[in-house]
Amino acid sequence: MTGGCSCGAVRYRLTSEPLFVHCCHCLNCQRQTGSAFVINILIETDCVELLGEEPQAVSVPRSGGKKQKIWRCPTCQVAVYSQYTSPRVRFVRAGTLDEPSAVAPDVHIFTRSKLPWVVLSDDVPAFDVYYDTQKLWPAESLRRIDALRAASRR
Ligand SMILES: [Zn+2]
Ligand SMILES: [Zn+2]
């Protein structure tokens, strides 16, 4: 899968399948996107191959005093991915894919702040806040994240 910013300076290719796809309805994501939710493709940082210009990291305050890094195109400022905790995992904004329909959410999170007119189907799990990764992620994704943790201990 390939994607990029609006002006075309930042281009990327995902060299692996997503670990998991979040649709997050939290207030931070609503503010950051100016929209109802964000669709994040969780994937190993090493699997985000940059084909164009290097996006620039911007430190964005979150509620609770923490900061989050969001990488933006240096020219048009469109956000292409972010990082929450581990620098080894990127949260790629699925709306920046060349074909956004290529992915669909595996889970809806923070639905406690979901806008009331966003209606979810019953076939995708939804959680008021967060969920248990061990229960929801496919075995192959758990194996990949374990490999990342092992690598970060070396
Ligand atoms: Zn751009
Ligand atoms: Zn969120």
C-alpha cells in the first residue's frame, strides 16, 4: 500500500500488512484531525518506507499533559503518521493512503466520545476506552509485536 501528503512531497510505502487498524473516537484525535475520528494503521516503523521527502515531527499536546509526535509534510503540513509510546510502531493515518478503502477498522476505541451521528456496525468490536491486545490481535500480529519488544531489549 502506498500513500502520501496532499502536495506529493511526502510519499510512503507500507512493506507489510497492518498489525491492526484502529478507528479512534477520542477527543484528542477529534481535535487533531478536525473530524469525528482518526483511522490509524498500526505498523512497524521499519515497514514504513519513505519514497519522497522526510516528514517533520511536531510535538502536539494531548489532554493530561502528555505530548504526542505527529509527522507532517514540511511543505503542505498534512499529517501522515504519529507515534504514541514505542518509537518502533507508527500509527499511519489511513486517510492518506492512495486508496483509503484498502483498510477497514479492526476495532473502534474511545467510543465514549464518539459523535452520536456516527453509527457503528455490530461486526467490528467497539470499546468505551481501550481493549486487550492479547484478546483481539491476530496471532501473527502478536508474534510481530513480540519480535519488536525482543529487538528493543537487545
Ligand atoms: Zn505535502
Ligand atoms: Zn484517539
